[in-house]
Amino acid sequence: MEKFKEEELEEALRVVDSTISKCEKMQPKFAEGTSQHTLLKSRLKALYISKSLIAGGSSANKYSNEELKETLRPISSIISKCEKAQLKFEEGTAHHSRFEKMIKAMHISRASIEDEIKKSMFADVETKLKKRNEILFSRDSQCLQELIKLIQLQKHRTMVMWALDCAKMPLKQFEEKYPQERRPRTCLEVSEEWARGKVKMPAAKKAILDAHAVAKEINDREYGALCHAIGHAGGTVHVETHALGLVFYELTAMVLRYGKESFREPVTEKIEYYTNRLLYWQENTDKLDREWAGFLLDDSRPNKEKLLNEKRMAKEKSRH
């Protein structure tokens, strides 16, 4: 909440408190189960959460990420209704000013909730960063759940096109610092040929392992992570589950580059980029006139990432 001044936060708290009081007085007028009662109940929950966050509290261990996202709807609804009502009054009038205060307070409320969502999305990353884990992201990372769901819907060759496409950026970054080191580039080139049926698995496997080997030789955590990302992109030709290796390692490199205080926004943008590129290749892979290795043309084979997720869920269910 650093983007708002202290007096703005104090004013927002007064408005939120007043709004809570009005909603609580109105709620008994409606029978439980009616749409009006339900609306007020969700609005009150959103207001109480935003009040706590504006005051400097945290929703950690109180509300799930989904609950926080749900609170955005009633807050946005209040903003919309106030903006429409404000149009009925001339600027400078008491009614116009009252709605202006309400709108500003609700914008601050929404910003506080959005900030908390971002924090909760990366909680596991921050924990791993403190422990100096090699990989800072996993299949359990909240920030990756929507992307993982989308990956599980794809054909193998779509994942190949996506991974080799997305790997171009980490390769470019790596070569800017290590222009003489060609093994990561060779990994992508040979993996592309493997996908086209022009080379066999042993040649591709060697090129992929060579890219991973660079990470150990350069003694550079950030750029070593980029090498692993490129290696996993190549490995996606073999099996879809390698695709997330590209994501885990490239995002890890980004966290190391931006630092613990500044990584959230660029990482969020990168995840959006992954999603947009995957949607592009989902639509366009089979429209391109490309040669494919025979094993990538077999659409009867199940998505391995989806199978892995099903096994993980079954294992988790058996524990309970």
C-alpha cells in the first residue's frame, strides 16, 4: 500500500467503516437466503477484509487465494454503482463529493486486496528463496495453476512448438553474457530437428544434456537456470512434462535477476506471456505446413502432464 499516502489510507478506513456500519444495519431487513441478504453478506466480507489490509494487517492463513479473488467482485460492484450515481450530481455538490470519497476508498480497498493476492500467489517462492533452493517454482506454485491447467489440454506437438518458441528469449539473454558458448543454441537447433524427424533421440539427448552441463560449468545461478530452462525446452520433444521445467527455471532466473522485492510484477507478466503464446500455438500449430516426427503425430497418446497431475491427485487423496 506504499502508493497511497497515510492520510488517504486513514480516510479510506473511515469510509469503509461507515459503509460496513450501513450494510450491517440493512442486513436484518432481508431474510436469510434472499439475493439481497447474500449480496450484503459478500459485500460485508469484502469490506472487512479490505479494512484489515488497509490498516496494515494480512490475510495470511485467514483466507484462501480464491476467497481473496472473490472479494474483488463486490468491491468493483460498489465502485461501478457509485460512479453511475455520481453522474447525477454536479461537481462540487455535497452528494458528488460524498460519492468521490466512496469511489476513492473502494479503489484503495481493491488495490489492497490485489496486493494481497499477489503476495499469496508467490508465498512458496519467497519461502524457497529464503532457503536458497535451486528451483523456486513447482507444480504447486499458486501463480502457475492456470497455466498448468492449460498445458494439460494440449497436444504434444503444440507443447513442442510452444516450448521451443518460448526458449528463444532465455537463449538470447544467455548469449548476451556468454556469446562464445554455443551448446544451449545447439540444444534448441537439434531438438527442432528431432521434432521434424531429421535426427534420432540419441543425438538430441546429447545436445540437451550438453545444455544442462553448461549450467554446472559457469558457476552462475541466474544464467545457469537459463541453461536448464533451454534444456527442458528441448526435452519437451521427448515428453510434455519437461515443458514446465522451462517455466520453473526461467522464472527462477527472473527472481534472481530482479531480487526478492521486485520480482512479482515481471514474473506475473512472464506467466501471462507463456499463457498467450500457448493459446497462440494451440490455435496455429496444425495450421502450419510442418514436418513432424511420427511419434508427435499420434494424437491418441494422452497428455503426460495431465496423467502426472491425475497421479499426484490420487496420491494426495489416498493420504486422506
